[in-house]
Amino acid sequence: MINETVVLAKLRNLSEKQQKKLLDSLEFLEYKSLTSRTGQTILQATLAVAAQALLADYESDEELTVFTALDGEAFHV
């Protein structure tokens, strides 16, 4: 863990312009982290809903299940 006292001392030694750049960078990292986690959660939820909505079709629609008879056969190119 980084020592807060050391970080604050180094921060105080920076010019105001450098402090502003550092703050901008920290805010960007925070935003990127948040949107990454949120985006992933939304994507997972959307895919789960779509999969649930299509489950009945994949279990009963002959056009979608016609190849299940081949599931046990080896595939050769």
C-alpha cells in the first residue's frame, strides 16, 4: 500500500499546473474503471436476457436443432 504522507508530500512539490494534470489523470482512471465495470455488467445482463428469451426457440425450433444429432461426431476439415 502506498503511504499517503509520501503521496501528499510529492503532490505539494508539484506546480499548480502539474497538480491539475495529475487530477485530470486520476479522474480519467476513475471514470475508465467505473465505465468498464458498469459496461461489463450491462453487457452481461443484456446477454442473459437475450439468452433467456431465445432459449425456447433453441430447444424446440427444428431449424435450430437440426444439427444436434451430429454433436457426437468428430469434425474433419
